Amino acid sequence: MHRFLRLSVLLLGSFISATLYAAEVSQPLVTADDLGPKVEQPIEFPHNRHAGLRDPADAADPSKPAKGGMEIDCRYCHTAARRSANAAIPPLQKCVGCHQTMNSVRETPRIQKLFEYWDAKKAIPWKKVHDLPDFVRFNHERHLKRFIDGQGKSVQEVCGYCHGDVKNMTVARRQKSLAMGWCVSCHEKDHPVDATSTKTTHGPNDCWQCHK
Amino acid sequence: MSVTNLLENWSQFRQAHPVGDAPHAEYKWALSIDLDTCTGCNACSVACYAENNLPVVGKEKYDAGQMMHWMRIERYWDEDDREFPDQGAQFLPMMCQHCEAAPCETVCPAGATNHTADGLNSQIYNRCVGSRYCSANCPFKVRYFNWYDYPTTENVWPAEMTQQLNPDVSVRSKGVMEKCTFCVQRLTAAKSTARSEGRLVRDGEVQTACQQACPTNAITFGNLVEPESKIAKQWAAQQVELAREGQAKDEEAGGSDLRGYRIFEELRAYPSVMYLERVRESAI
Amino acid sequence: MIENSFNRRDFLKVMGWGGAAVALSGCGNTSVQDGVEIVTSYVEPAEYALPGIGVYFNSTCAQCDAGCSITGRVREGRVLKLEGNANSAINVGKLCGLGQAGVQAHYNPDRVRQPLLRTGDQGEAITWDKALGLINEKLGAVKGDEVAFLTGTVSGHSKVLLGNYLDALGSKNHYAYDAVSPSVVRAANKKAYGVEMPRLRLDKAEVIVSFGADFLGAWVSPVHFSQQYGQFRKAGKDGKRGVLVQIESKMTLTGANADRWLAIRPGTEGVLALGIINALAAAGVSVPADISASVKAYDAANVSKETGVSVEQIGKLAALLKARSPSLVLVGSAAEGYVQGSQIAAAVALLNQVLGNVGKTIEAPAHVPFPQIAATVGNRASLQALNNSVAGGKVKVLFSFGVNPLFTAPPALNFAENLKKVPFKVVFAHYLDETALAADLVLPLDSNLEDWGTSVPEYLTDGSQLNIQQPLMEKLHPETRGLGDILLALLKQRNANEYKDFEDYYAYLRNAVIKNKSALGGALVDDDTFWGETLSSGLLKLPAGASSLSGHASAVSLSAVAVADSAYPLHLIPSITANMRDGRHANQPWLQESPDPLTTIVWDSWVEMHPKKAKELGLVEGDIVEVASRNGSLKAQLYIFPGIHPDAVSIPLGYGHEAMGRYAKGIGANAFKLLDVVVGQETGELALHETRVKISKTGKRVIVVKDEGAAGGMQMHKKIAVRVSTDNVKLSGEV
């Protein structure tokens, strides 16, 4: 009887301490500052030049290298975002479409590299910056439709909510945690259905909407 | 509290929809299978393998009962000791019945299986810890456990075969339970398209992989809530109601002359799959 | 500057690593991995190619000869899933399990990737230039009639090129071979109806009586017939549904679905057919006097004694056929199986005629306006003919593709030995199967999903059609080539001038189709649009033409069924299963893992035996038995199966490969190697059910690996799969 009791207490004690240890030692999914790692891309694509705000000096003297950006809408390049689950990296022909006429920057090292890929008809091996685990299903189209089309919010505000202030970055770097809790925190809020409606809904809270 | 009161509350509780939103408001997915036109060809089963990244386990594991066919075709003989099975065999496609009061949903220690607002029994792989209590509770035995890590097992998906995998469906690793999902990835995509166009999914717009493959059109799938859908009309014509264990038609004297029935209905799981009895001509 | 006219091939100029990486990442990535994976990105995609959204392309399935059209879902440049193409009258948007497994034929890890030249026992990888050069050299040293081609059923433009190549060589030696073809049925149809494959209207029939025709399983065009069967079973306004009666010695998939399955003594199907005519006459159906006289001896008592079918059953059958019209009587294995198979088929044709089915459920087939692309069908006798030729040393160069004769040839033909007399053998192959391993040169083929082509199915339905085969993605292995491209290259060696305008087979095909644009309904559109629409649809409806049935079924005299052999007492019925057929898909794991519908056995072959016979021989399920014929023997597990005549055993064909990759090699035993060479009296076709065998125990026993589990197909009186009699059910109000 005594032996049994001692054994049980021993086992229970080991179990509790093991659990506590594991809880202490387990790695959090997300880093302390919620920032993703710096990702080195094959070509250091400057978002600030393309999507960034204009600098009035650039218009005044077009012959000098531009200091500001061109305020290109995110959706001009990331065309799939409004109609697919993936936002998609733009195809090479999107870059070349403009750059083949832009002689002022034709000989710069990054543009030269771009055309090397184009001439070889080889896709640029861009690294994925915003990664989600494979069992998660995220749909860009639904979010753009709800917030840009439905509620009339600006593209910068909507894309920026999850991707941060990309127009001031060169290569993109993850700015928000993208962890489930972070997504759910928005889904639990009630948002207006569209710009004019007083009706509100929250995002789906059914596991299968996002997990596949 | 009286026993009757307890039973009534329990009955209500069993049928209470776990999801707070209005359940079955827009969609309630259901299936029906006509056993008279099903030929047992297994096309549906293979189509399911292709659509849902099912692993092929090989002979040894199959022998151990570790096969992974979400949709299986059961073959039954008549049990009356005739010299030959002279009225043929009976084929029964069996897959997750997406029970409205699913016995599996209540017992998962990790909350990995739940009921969605559109009437599906969901299986969330990343929550599953592999207790296998759900498959123990399932009366239809349609839940399949990943006893091995198939993505890293030799000859399951060698070399180029990984390119066949459907990116809309997770590839499950070891320790995770899986089952038929009514091709939820197709339903989600269809609902998204419909939502973008400001409407609901039309009848026939989305098909499950099994339904799409079936050469005899034995499988009907659709939205039970939409009264003009083929599935709703079928369930209505067969007088089978979703949340009832004893159908009114079965209480008629002499039984019903309608073919629609559900399997193990007396267990009160309220399956979403209706079967139509196979017919045998009496003149021959 | 973005191109205006999208080129179908430009779409496929997709990415580099994106596709593969994305797919590979599907294996269990449970953490966030920023900056690790490479994203799918394109160079110059077509407008409609968006990552995350599937693009659908139509093509043609090549898993069997039915010629169903397929629609492939392509994501990020790789084909994931095949569905039926709704545009085709043959499969009407449906697809069988075999068709689904087409992706596994394509992505199979054991595909041949380079041309291989035999050096001793090894295959040395060589370049295409060297391979084609070697062929040219070998051909230069022989006469035209010393060259032969062995193929399966061929049609479409590859048939045209093949014909042209044979002409250029000066050879008439094209052997079209199919180990499991319905060739006796074809010959009998030709006699009785004037055509080899009349159009069968299962959807119009009220009763179908099938003498071993497994039309839901593996006979002729199973997806099409299944689709019609679905309609056949739907009750009309009178609340009556179609009735199926299957008569055979071993239950097929179709038999398992019958309202009445009649086990018949092997080889006596013709007797029953004539017996039914006798019974119909007795029941008051109007039968021409000469026919009536010819079947006088086939009264119910005699027929019952000979066939084992009860007198009562014969009466019921006659009554049913008299009451419900039109009916349709089919013949399948009964014709292919026996020496008197042609006579059995003729008896069935006579029955159809007496019942008035000709013109009602047996119709003239669609006319194919371009005979040069119509199907040249394979048969079993071709192999015997080739074997004779090869044995006589007449063939110096043999080309083959689409067949595996070393696997399927009956041992008595000695085909493997005879083949050694051919000094140069070239095989165009997808996998290193038994025949490819015996070749001197193996040329690797593009898979069906990577290749261009056209085909015209033998069995046509509502009008004739030209099926289009187009690549659903870029080829997986850079050194494989399409069949058409190989034939074109060979043709250019003979006649560079005639084909100089065609850079490749694609160019040839496009030209061939567009040339006939006006006849094909494209008179009002420009070439590019017409071609685009054709590819988009996946098939072309060919212009209709006149076609009629002729011929007349006359009185039949049946020869006696072969007497029992005491040394080899049991009939062997080699079964043609829907999944394995002649073994060409044994290396597709989905099909090995898909349980046989009748026995539910997986990943192995088996011997089916009736419980009565098993008890007599003291055998139980799982006993490893040796099955020996006069010409071969094999060992396999026994399966007790009630759906077989006690005088017969059945072994599925297609297992027992000794090569062809990891999923096929060493699985099961090869029933082809038991077959005696006994041929049909009229056709010379191998009579598949005439082999006699004896069974002996080996003393070993295994547990049969099957899906049905220990319950063995019993419901234990639970209401799981329920059947109801037509007396107790109301079908008229159904949706």
C-alpha cells in the first residue's frame, strides 16, 4: 500500500515538473519584435522607388536620378491579389514592360541583372517573405474585396495593415507577426459590411475557413 | 430535475449547433448515393485519392488495417445460403457521413473536430494530437489515422509524384486523423467565387471529386437548404428529414415504399448522407 | 511589349523552381519559414495564368482504348487532377478510376528518361542522334518486308504517319495486337450486322441480357456504358426501371450489379441462347419457321441439363423478354473464351434478331469520314501471326510500342525465344517493362499528358469525333519524345522533302487539322481561331455520313463443348479486371491499392474458387495453391468466391510482372503464362477460357490482404446496404 502511494506521488511529481519545464523552455513561435528576418533577394528590388511617394524635385528635373517614388498602386504588380488567394509575385514581363523603354536606368547593375534573366527567359528565384504554414489557407481576394471594394479603404491602408509600410522599404520584410492569434484578433472585431452599411460582421471563426 | 426534463435538455443539447452563427443559414451540404446505379467500380475512391493527397500505404500496412481510403466501397453478399449469389452483390460507398450530432466531435480532447455553419464535420489537422478517440467513437469507422509519416515514407510520393499533390489540401504527417471532407477545398473556392459575384453557390456549380468522377451519376451532392437543389428535392421526395432518427414514413403500416434511408439512423447521429436502396426486379 | 496572340506553348514557358518547390513544401511544413522557399513566379504567362487559380485544359485519356476525353486541372504549370471532359459524347464529363490514375502514369518515378542501347545485359544511355542514326543504319541493311511494327490499337494521325513510314520502308508488316480484345465479338458482329461495332443503346433498352459482356467493368467503352446504365436504371413514368440479367461462369463487375446472375457451365452459353429462342417460341413470340425448327432440340429440359440453368429460370427469362421490349442481348467473354465462341456469338445475334432489337437497341455506328484516321484495332491473333514470322527468321528489324507481348504471350508460343531471332529490336516505351528489357534499343516516350496527338475511338456514339490530345504541362524529362515526333523523325530519314515543312509533330497535326477546316465546321473562322477552339474543346465532331446495318443472323449449329479432362479437371477463367486489364497499369499504385470490387483484394493476385469445390478439395481462404496447366504453373493465394461455377477457377490477368518498376515488379502471379494455345474455330483468336488446370496444395497459407476484413462481406442482418424488390418500392415519384 505504502509502496503504491510512493510510486504514484513520484510519478505525479515527475509529470508536473516535466510539464513546467517544457512550458518554460518551449520556443515561442514569434520573435520578440514580431519582425521577420531580413531576406536577401536575387535582385534588391526597391519598393520605395516604385510604390513610394513622389518627390516634387523629381518632376522639376527629370534628367537627374529620381529621389522619390512613382506611387504605383500595389495591385499594378501584384495583380492576382484582387482575384486569387495568392497575391503573386509579378511575372518578369511586368518589370520588362516598363523597363524596356526606360533608357535612363537601363545600364544600372540591378536592371542589367533583370534583363539577363529576361534574355535567358528564366524566372527570377524570388524568396518568399511572408510565409504561412502549409496547413493554413489565406485568401487575399476576400480581404481586398471586403476592405478595398466593400468599405472603400485605401490600398495603402489595407495592404499595409498586414504587410506594413512597404512603400518605404527596398526589399520587403515581414512587419507583423502573421501568427494565428494576430489574425484572430482582427477576425474577432466587428467591421462594417461595406462603406454605407450599418450592418457589421466579424470574420469567419470556423476553423475550416482558414485551415485546410 | 426530472428524468424527462433531463432527456429533453440532453436531446436539445445533442442537436445544438456548436457554432454560434446561424447554422444552415445559407448552406447545409448533403449527399445522396443511389445504390441501384452505383456499380461498385471504385472510380469515386480513386478520384478521392487524387484530389485529397491520400497516401498509398502498400500491402503490409493495408494488412494491418492502416489503409487510408476516405471513400471505400464495401461489398456485401446476400446472407441466405444460396449456392450462388444469383442476385448479384451489394456495393456501398462509405465515407464520413458528416453527422449533425457527430459522436466524434464531442470526444476530441484537442477540439480538432467541430461542426461548421454549413453542416460539415471539420477535421483540423494541426490541432489533432492523435488520441484516436474520435475514430473509436465513429460508428461508421470512416476516420483514418496516419500511423506513419507518409510524406517521408519511401515510395509513397517518390520524386516527381510530389508534383501531383493538390496545394489546396494539407499533406498530413504522422499522428494526425483524417477523413472525407466533402471536398471542403472545392466548397471554399466555390463560395469565394460566389461571394465575389454577390450571390450564393448555385446548384451543380460545385461538385465533390467523387460525384464528378462517378460514371453512372449515382452520387448527388448539394445544398439542402436551397429548396430547388437536386439534393433537397431528392431528400424531400424520399421523405427523409435530417434531424430525425425515426422517419415518419417508416412508421406507416407495412413500412415505406420509398427507397431513401440512412445507415445506423437509430444511433441518432443524424448523418448527412442518404442512400437509396438497391432494387431487384421481382419478375426474374 | 506583351505579345498579342498568346501562344499555347508560351503559357507553358513557366518558371524554374517555383512549381516543384511549392509542391515539395507540401510535405509537412508546420512552421513559419520566411525567406526559405522560392515563390512561384512566371516569365511571360498567358493572361489567364494566375498563381492560385487552376487552369483547365482538355485532352484525351490513353489508359485504355475507349478514348474518353479528359479535362486536366493545372496549377502553376503542373497537372494535378483529371476529370472527364463534358464536351465528349463518349464519357460526358465522367472518368473512371483508370483515367484518374493517368497522372500516376505521367509522374511515375520509373519512367524511361533517355534512349537506351543494349550492351550485353545493360542499357547504356545514348543521344537521340545516335539512336536515330543507328536505326537508319540497321534499316539500310535489310529489305522492306523484313521490317515489322507491333503496336496496339492505333488511330488518328499517328496511324497515318505509321502507315506512311511503313510505305516508305516498303513493308506491309503492321501487327496490331491486343491481348484482351473483343475480337471474336467483332467478327461475329460483322457477320450478323455488317459492322464490327454497332452502336448499342443501353439507354433505350428495357432489358439487358449479357452473356459475359462486362460492360460496366472493362468491356469496350465502360465509362460510356456506365453512363448509359445510370439512365437505364432510372425508372420511367411507368415506374419501371431497366432489368439486367448476366449469364457467365465467373461473376464480373457487371454481373455483381445484375438483377439476376446466372452461373452457367463454361462454354454452354450458346446452348442457353438457343434455348431462350425455343422458350420464346413456346411462349408465343413470333419466330420465323426455319429458326424455330433449328432450335427445336433446345427445349428447356435439355438446355437446363447442359447448362445448369434451371428450367424455371429459362421460363422466367423468356417471359421477361417477351413482356419488355426493346431489349438488348450482349455477348462478351462467352465469345472470346471458347473454340466455338463465334457460334456462341452468332446464337446471341440470332436471339437479338428474334427479339426485334436490330434497329432499336442495336444501331448503325457513326460513320468516320476519314478512313485513314479510323481505328485499326488490335486482336490476339496478330501475336500468333507475328510469332510465326519471327520464328521463321523473316523479321530482321522489329519496332514496337503500346504493347507488352513478353508479358502477355502464352508460353506455348515460345515468343521470348523466337524474339531472339530478330537481330534488331526497337521499343518505344514509357517504362522498362518485360518487352523493353528484351529490346536492343529503347526510345523513351513522352507520357500521354505531355504529348500531342489525335485519336478516333473504335466505339463511337452520337456521331464520330476526333479526340485531341494536347500536353497538360511541359515535359518532365527533357530527353523523352512524343510518339508522333519520333515517327516524323523516322519519316524524315526516308523522305526529308515531303515533311520538310513540319518542324515537329505539332506543326504536322495543326496543318492536318486546319487543312480540313471547312469540312470540320471551321469555314467561317480564321486558322488560328479554329485551331484554338479545337484545342479548347478537346475534340472535333466529324461530319456525319451514311451508315447502316446489313447482314442477317441465320440459324446456328453449335459444336459440342469440349469434354472434361481428368488430368486437368478445372476450367481456368482468366479475368480481365477494370484496373489491371492486360497489366499495362500495374505500376500505378492507386490501382494496386484500389480493391478489386468483387474480392476486395489489394496488391496481389488470387485464385477464385467456389466454396463447394474448395470444401471438396479441402482448401480454405489463404491457402497458397499451385495452379498448373499443360503449359505453365503459378502459385497464388486462394480466395473462396461464391460467384463462380464450381467447375472453374478464376485468376485475374495483369499481375506477376517481372519488370516495369517498383509498384509492379513481383506483385502477384502472371496468369497469361498458364494459357494453352487453343484458338477459336472460325477466327483463329486465342480462346481465353479453354485452358484446363489442376490445383494442388503447397502446404503454405497466408492471410489474404483485402478490404472486406474478417466479416467477409456479411452485414450480420444490420441495415447497412439494403435491397428492395420491385414489388415493394415505388419508383415513379423519384427525382
